Amino acid sequence: MTLLEGKGLKMVFGDGAGEVVALPGVNLMLSRGETVAVVGASGAGKSTLLHILGGLERPTSGGVWLEGQSLYDMPDAGRTRLRNTALGFVYQFHHLLPEFTAEENVAMPLLIRRLPAGQARQQAAEMLAAVGLEARRSHTPAMLSGGERQRVAIARALVTQPSCVLADEPTGNLDRQTASRVFELFLDRVRNQQCGLVVVTHDPELAQRCDRVISL
């Protein structure tokens, strides 16, 4: 069964002589448990594609279906709810809230779902343990290494048990050894939860660890 599908995704910025085609009309299908890497030169539209698939940026033409629902044929409120329940995002720069601990950062999307605070913190602690950060639960981002911060960001994306994870250069700001270790952990957790993954990466070695590679 198809989990996520993009059909004819085209994104054009500007008009006339200043028109820039960021995406020429991309098709993509993702099944549950499948991992897909998106590679390409800088400016090829990789991040734009990810934003469109995640319901963050409406395409000039084409459509996106998540769990059988058309993202851009529903009201903004419905799209926001679907993103919160079905999607997990991981960014190149972790975007952790600096004033909160690792556990509080991971618990945040659960609290947004109005889960009781105690339950949210418990699930956050369990996910941090799963990514090897049980001993760092009470540390703020400033007290963590780059690899640890990115693992916290991965835990935050996975704690809601989304059906689909979208990741934009999730190891792009890490050294190669740390990036390899974090990426392997990421793939392991995604496969354990049997959610689909679309990951944008500039690293062909990391891309080859995914089930499929799409080049823009």
C-alpha cells in the first residue's frame, strides 16, 4: 500500500524572464517500511520537494497524497492536523529549543498533541534511551555534542510514531564518522517502527544505505 505519493510536482518561482523552475514535474511513491534517498546538485530542488511532500509549501502544479488523503485539497487546519499525526521531520540543523532539556525537546510534539505531561516525558525518555541518550535526558542542547543534538532531533521526529519521516540533510553538519553512525541509527529506528522515510542527502555513500535513490 502506498503511504506517500507525489504526482507531477512542479514548482516555479517568479514569472516571465525571471522565472525559475525549481522542480520540473517530479513523481514519487513511498511504501510503509521503505527508505528513499533524494540526491542531486545544490539548487536541484531537493529541499523544495521535501517541503512540498510535507505540506509546508504548495506546488505550482501537481498533488501530494499522504495515507490516501490529498494534502492540498484540504483546509490548512486539516493539513496541519495530518502533519502532526502522520509526519516526523528531521532537519540538517537540529532546531532544538535551547532553554529546554533533551527530554523536554523530545516531549514537545506529544505535548502539542495534548498528551498528559507525565506520559509525554515517559515516552520521550524511552525514545532517548532507544537512540543511546538515556544519560543525557536532563542536558540542554548547549551541553550536548553535535552528534548528540542530532540524535535528540531524530528522537523528537520518531517519538510520535509517525507513518512517514522526512529528513533534510539530517547528518549534513556532522563529521563523516559521526554522520555514518547517526545515519545507521536513524535507519534502524525507522525500520523498527516500519514507517516510510524520504531523506535528502548530498552523501552518495549514505544514500546507498536506503532502499532506493532518486536523483534530481
